[in-house]
Amino acid sequence: MSLLLLSCAGAAGFCHPSAVVARGVARAASPVSMAGMALPAGSLVALTTPMHESGGVDIETLRKLLRWHEEEGTSGVVILGTTGEASVLSSEEKAEVMSVTREEIGGKMPIVVGTGTISTAGTIAATKQAKLFGADAALIVTPYYVKPSQAGLLSHFTEIADAADLPIILYNVPGRTGVDMSIETTVALSRHPMVCGLKDATGDNTRVAPMRSICGDDFRLYSGEDAMARDYVLQGGDGVISVTANVAPAAVSRVMAAAAARDAVAAEAADSPLAALHRDLFCEANPIPVKWALAKMGRAPAGIRSPLSPLGADFHGRVEAALQQANCIEREATAVGGSFGWPSRDLLLQGHLFDQNLINQALELIEKRGGDFEITAFSVQPNDQNSEFNFRRTSSASIRMYAVDTHALDDITTRLRTLVEVMESAEGSLTEIPAAA
């Protein structure tokens, strides 16, 4: 825990690291009550937007999916996020999705709408629109591509929270946006009465305990990494905003319930059949695999909108095998095991992973050589910047790499070492972690 974070906790209460959030602002006792339903613990599905083969939104299937999630025990629904292909939907289509969602489950399950954009003003407008359509909260991603500073993030989210009059969930996903919101910034924002939670997709589960201790129990902490969500909740988180829940809603709900009860054994037993889904639903860019999986289950047509394309044929067997292992579809007697049966190797990649693009090139190399991966831990440190110095801090990623056999694992490992050596400016290192005895 940093000195800044430690300095913010004292006997007299919380002192804000930035003047952007006024000293002494108290969190509302129930910060979501102004919008309707309170944000729940448990499994919130990051819902796909079903589409016909032609690419048009399939409203009737959307209604069926929403009713199915209510029946299966999903705790809440997040629409119009990355999994929902919001960036390629028109304003009219987004309005229809919000309207139908409210008609089907309004007042029965909390509705969270993804409203984040690269623009502060644009995000405020989208969040206000979500409120008009009956959203209970908005999920707002850190601005992507432009890489704002921590001060910029604090200002951006504070302006939105001040103006939008709708509870918001912060969304930190540095692997997609290129910017990591620090613990200090998150804690400062948590004191705003309209900031009610965080979706943490950093892959760094060590963050949850300090944030829980400082932010309090009424600030919702959701994992954004399906494969790490069980451990996240066991360490103090509230739940998950899940892609896997699209195809296995009841199973993910059971995992979250066991983890919330601090029953690690039961949580692991419930989560084990989902391990391949957690990984193979990301064998290509989300939501390509999960939309194919829903079609395979007969739950939705296979439509997806450009620039995304249908799941590559090379991945069909893997995703189908993962669905069988999770009991989402009938297990065939002759079925061949998918990537969940492949051998694995644990690696630690360190260096300037983002500013030199080392992490992206490493993961792309694994996939191009026919392998697969799971990021089991992530540690990202912001750079020090002032008028005289610019110290670049290193980051690290623990990667579990999969391949069809040991020879393929060796080949990919050798190529990764060569990549690290060639990219001298990244000052990287690759360490093989010995398997536990």
C-alpha cells in the first residue's frame, strides 16, 4: 500500500488525496437509492446484444435472454458495454435496448448501462440519457487511447458524477484503454456520493483488500476478470461483472454465493467446471467467442457486427469443449478435450509492458503460435512525472500459457525470450515459474 493511501486513513476520518473531491464530503448512506434499485453483490452479466445474421439487433431474443437471466438467478444486468457491442450501435438502437431491458426486468433486477466515452461531455450526455431510460446506475470506463493522467481521471469522473445525477460504477481496464486508474484515485473518487462502485479488470487482486478497508462496505467492488473473480470475492470483493455468465448464469451465481460466504472449497468446486469457459471465451476478442457460444447453445443467432467477424473455425472445437465441460451443452461421448486439457506453463513477464507495448506483442505472439493464455496476476505502476524528472516504473504480468503439447510450449517460450531481448527499450525479463510440487 502506498504512503499516499496510508496517509488517507486516520482516526479522524478520510482525507482526500486531491482537492477535486472536496474535503469532508460524506458518502450517502445508500448511494444508489436515488436511482431505484440498489447495486447487488453477486453475478452481474455483461450482456451481449443479440443480432440477426444480417447484423440487425434481435429484440425478441434480447427479451428472452433477459427473462432467462432472471430465472437463473443473475443478480444484475449490464447492457451496452464492450460485450454488448455498444460502440457499433446507433443512438436509436441503444435507446431501444435500454427501453426493452427496462420493460422486461425493471424493478426486478438492477440495470447498469455502459455510458463511458473518450469525451467527458459525451459521457455526461450518455449517462443522463441512461437515467431517462430508467437505468439504476452507469458503468463508465476510463477514457481510452488518450491516456489521461491521474489528475485528468479524477477531474473527468468528478465532472460526470457532479452533472449526471445517476450513480456510477468506475471501470478500470488498462489492457484495453492503455491507462490504469491508481488505488489513490479510485479511493478519492469513492468519497463522491454518486460514485458507488468499481469494476476492476486490472488482473491485480491485491488491490481489493486495501480498497475495501478504505472505501467501506457500501462501495461495490466487482471483478472484471472471470478467471480471477472467485479469488477477488474471497479477498473482500462483492461480485463480478461477467462474460461467462452469458452462457452459464446459474453456475456463476453459485460461485459468487460460495465466495461471498468465504467458503473457498465450495467456491472452487463450483468454479472448476467453468475454468475453460473463463479462458476460451477470450480466445478471440470479446464478444466474438461468447456470441458463437450462445448460438451453439441455441440461445441467440450468431449475428455480430463489423469490424468484428464470426469466431474463426480453428476455435470452434475449443469453445464447444469448454461449453461441454461447464454443462452448458450436452457432452458428446466422442468429444475431444479442448484447450482445458492442454499442458500449461507459468511465466512472469516484467518490464515497461505498456509504454513499449511489450505485453500486447507477447500475448499476440502466444496466440499466433497456436497457444492460449490466462493472466493470473497483474501489477501496474504509474510513471513518476514532474518538471525535472520522468521515472518510468516497471510493471509485471503473471501469465499461464497453454499449448497443444510440451514442444509447442517450448517453442513459444523461446520466441517470447527472443522478443524480450529484441525490445531492449522495454527493459524486460521473462521468468519461468516452476510448477508447484
